Amino acid sequence: MEATLDIEFLRGLDPEPITKELALVSDGVLQTFHFRSPYPMNLHRSKDSGLNWSDDHISYYQLHTVLNEITANFDHLYAYGSEKCEILNLQLKRTIHDYEDLKCLDPNKLKSDFRCCLTCQSFPHMRCATRNAVACHNWLRYHFITKIYISCPKDNTRHTTEFASGIQKN
């Protein structure tokens, strides 16, 4: 079974990426987690993303545990972008398939009927991990379905157009 992961992160002091928001989407599953700062930082709100360290509820030190628990039942994990795949791969020690390798558009360019209710969504350039994961996972499901129908196995029992036209004459 497949799952799509997405993260939004802020740059720390080193400037290492510090995961602020984590989302997992699969068929019938939608989970979002917001993490606290791993060390004392000034509370700030990014002008571009709207992310704020005061918007949190999980200790940053639980990130590894949360990631491992929510992905345990999934055979294939996907994320968009090499940087996010690398960050997730380092945390999970598992292969994360990159949507870019599958020629998926940027999640912000994909249509999605998902609407986030967080206040940060009022920012014009907000990149919501949950919205991105939903959009990419919907794209993946469509991608799998079209592959099934495009790669039909040869079946000699199918009716030909000659057979169909003979039925219409009667």
C-alpha cells in the first residue's frame, strides 16, 4: 500500500531544516502533525509561509517516533522533491520515492479540493504540507489507474469491430 508524505520546514540556526509540519495521506488516511522548536527560538511568523513556532503541539524530539509509527504499515512512501525525500529518508532509513521522478507537477499547480482550516492559510504563498500531500496522492492514484487501463493485457476473447458491426445489422 502507498502513502504520500509531505513536510514543511523552517531553517534552524545551522541552518539545518527543522520540520514544522508533517502530513501523511493514503486511501482513507489523512494525518497532520505540528512540531515545536527543538531549541529556544524567537517566535516568528514567516512572511512567505505563515509558519509560526507557536503553532505546535508535539515535541520536536518525537519526530522520529511519529514518522516511524505513521509509516509502519505502508510498503511504498512518496514525497515531492529531492530535498524532502532526503530529509525523510534520513529520518526513516527507508526509500522515499520522489514524485518529480514520476513527472508529477509541483503540488501547488495540482488541483485539490482540500481546504486547510489553519489560520496560516490566509498567507498567499503558504505551502501547506497536508494540502500538498493530498494533491500528490490524488495524482498518484490517477497515475496508477491510467496505467492499468493503458496497459491492457491481450485478450483474444474480446469482440472485434467486425463482430460488433455484424450484431448491429441484425
